[in-house]
Amino acid sequence: MSGLKSTTSNPWKTATLAGMASYLDAAALVTSGIAIGGYYAAPLQLGPETIGSLLGLQTLAFAAGALLGGRLGDRFGRRAIFTFSLVLYAVGVLLLLVATGPALLFAGVVTTGLAIGADLPVSLALVNEEAPEGKKGTMVLFSSMLWLAGIVAVLMLSSFVGAQGMSGGRILFAHLLVVAVVVLLLRLTLTESAEWAAARRAADAHPNTTAETIEFSRVRDLFRAPTGYALLATGLYYATWNLGANTLGQFGTFLWTALAKGEVAQFSQLTLLGLPVGFVAGLVFMRVIDRPARHAWFAAGTALIVIAWALPALFGPGRFTLVAVMLISGLGNSFAGESIYKIWSQELFPTLLRATATGVTMAFTRAFAGLAALGTPAFALGHTRLFFGLLLGVTSVSAVIGLVWVPRLPRAAQPEEPAEPSGAPVPETTEKAAP
């Protein structure tokens, strides 16, 4: 289907509205942590165990939603699933907004977790499939910028409502509800992915074909060559890279206060300081992501991430090394990590398995991070050097996978074109897009 043209008159409209899944994902996770762990905790008498269960359950629900939503999106279409998932998201946020006890909170976190998990893989696939040739990577990467915007929006809003107690938490959830409803109404104006529709018709018309150029559509096809290797490589890369990023996201404040004896407000200010740098770096990477130069930028970003985690592993977790980890890895993540994983997830898988594969690797990564998080506080305090040494180790594993393994994987071939290595150089304006 490389000859298909997008039926969307404005691909950036599609990229923005579908990419808002990343904004709503980040905003929901950050808002839940701030509102449930802070504003709601005392008024609703939520103990540490309850707060941990609520936030952990939201992560597990995300994993389940990604598995289910990704597969349904490949089977029944992008538009139907990302519309339903956003309705579910609005319901979940409404439950969290009006909650007066743990029961509604549990219902709300499960519902929002399922919704954002289902939305992300399908929305990424739609952005890729409706983007014009030579701009697919740019528009998929744009979703990462919206993810960052979601964090910034919540942190800024939280800084204004911090003194309002439980009402502050309700205001944060109201923000999510308003954005979700507006995006839902605007998404109704989008059409179905032309690429997916054509692939679905071809698969339904020839369900028993055995040609090597078959457009893979069955789940079992995901686990045989060549897609099986791509699934393993992208899943392992994302999970090993994300362990460090998730540790900073969930436990950065804990590590700063417990190990470096710093103050919470100080850490929050440093976190906000790094966000503009990441945003500008992301804009720069958007300009090269569809060009041959992207591999060099990815290598540079990977090197920064490894160097960042080497500092506390070698010199201990002091204030300087923890700030360096946050700022240096944050810059490196603009050119590697989740941003490049999203690109690979679109390039390496055929149309009718694209969202399924993304859902599987996202679910695996979230579950892996969730299990690791259970022992993080105790392990970090009791075996500090070993803790940071392990984080450096898994980060190095992700570097090897991204630099050595992934470039050797074949991009998903179209029926009319042969597969090509994912790391092969391509002309700047005529790069073949993944199906």
C-alpha cells in the first residue's frame, strides 16, 4: 500500500488529535499521582498501601488495555477503537473527579488505565498511516511532544491549585475531563485509516494465501519470522530503557530526599528546569527523524543516557549525580528511548499487526516496570550501589539492542516491495515508509 495517498486533507490535524492520546496518558498518570497521593490522601483517609494499590492498579490496567486495544484496533479499525477508548477515559476521569471514597477511586483508576492503554497503540498507528511519505517519523515523534505537554500542563495547573486541598485535586481531574471531551468531539471528524482499510479488505479477500509477501493479519503471525524478532527486539529495548526512566518518574523525589537529603520543592524545580530543554531537543529531532542522519542522533542520545546512569553507579547518589542523571538522561531521551521506540513500532510491523505489536510491547514494558517498582524503595536504601549498578546495566543492554540489533531487522515489506533493513540509508525526501 505504499501507493496509497492519505484521505485526510490535513495530516497534522490527524497527528494532533490522534497524538493527544500521549497528552492524556501523561496527564492522567501525573494527575493521579499528585491528586490521589497528595490532595485526596488526608480527606479520604488513604493510607500508603491504598495509594500504592491505586497507582499500581492503574499501571496494570494500562497494560491490559494496550493488549486489548491494540488487537481490536488491528481487527476492527483505528477510528472505532480510539473513539470508544476516549469515551471510557472520560468516564474514568469523571469517577475520579466525584470520588468520595476508595471504591470510586479504584473504579476510576482501572477505567482510565484501560482507556489510555487501548488508545495509545491505535492512535500511533493512525498517525503513521495517515502521514505523507517522508513525514511519517516526524508526525509519530510529534506525539512524544504532546506527552511532554501533558506533564507540563498538569504541573503548571498544580502549582496554582496547591493550596486548595481536595478541591485542587478535583480541578486537576476536571482539566482532564474537559480536554478529553473536546478531543473526542474533534476526533469524530477524522476518517478511518485508508491504509488499514485497504489491508483489511485484502486480508479478508485472500484469507488463506501463503505468499511470502502476505500482509500478516493473524495473531500467530506476530510470533513467527520476521515479525517475531522485531517484537522481541522492540519489547526488550523499550522495557530495559524504561526501567531507568520509570525509576526517575516514580521514585525521583524519594531518591532525592532519602539518598541525597534534598528537599521536595527543590527537586520539583529542577524537574521543571529540564522540561524546556527536552522540548527544544525534541523539536530538533523531529527535523532529522525521517533522514539518514537519525541513526547518528540516536547514537548520541543513547550515549548520553548511559553516561547519565554511570555517574551515580560510579560516584554514588549525591545531589550532583542525581541532578546530572535527570538532566543528561532527559536530553538523551529526546533522541532515544520512547521516542525512537514509537518510530520502530510503526516501521517494523505490517499494517494489520502494527497496533497489536505496539500493544504487546507496551504492556510488557509497563508490567516489567510495575513489578520492579514493588521493591525499588527498599532495594535503593539497602543496596544503593548495586541498585544504580543494575540500572546502568539494563540501560547498557538497551543501548546494545538499539544500536546493534534493531538496525539489522527488516522493515515490514509491502506486497509490491521487498523488505529492507530498518537502518538502511534512505533519501531525505523519498524515504519508504513502513506500511
